Amino acid sequence: MNRFKTLALAAAAVATLSVGVASQAQAGPWHHHHGRGVALGVGALATGLIVGGAIAAANSRAYASECYLTRRWVDTPYGVERRTVRVCN
């Protein structure tokens, strides 16, 4: 479920960025909006970076609290070996 939530939030951030790019494309070289398209693009980029950073920070804290790495004995086809495994609650 966490992966789906992360994917959905990342898609929302990409959609925010694409709105900024689309506004720049509509402005084009023959429409003189005096930088309004660029300002919208920069604002959309900043919003995407802020939202993406917040998503990444939230996921890193949630992931760190749910899982941890530990050394355990693992049964392999070649016998028992001590390996690092991830344990999630």
C-alpha cells in the first residue's frame, strides 16, 4: 500500500510540473506576455520541488520506523549462511 501511495504522490508532483511546462509552451515566441509564462513555470517547478521533497521526507521517516536491517542466519541451497536481512513490523 505504501508503494501505491508513493507512486500516486509522485504522479501528482509530476502533474504539477507538467502544468508549468505547458504554460511555457503556450506562451511561445510570438506571444508577448512579458515573462508571465516563465514566472508560472518557475512557480510550478518550485511547487513540484517542495511537494516532492515533502513526500520524500515523509516516506523516509515512515520507512525507517517500519523496517530495520539485521544480521540473521538464513537457510540457502548451499547451507546456512549469516546474511543481512530487512525486517519490517
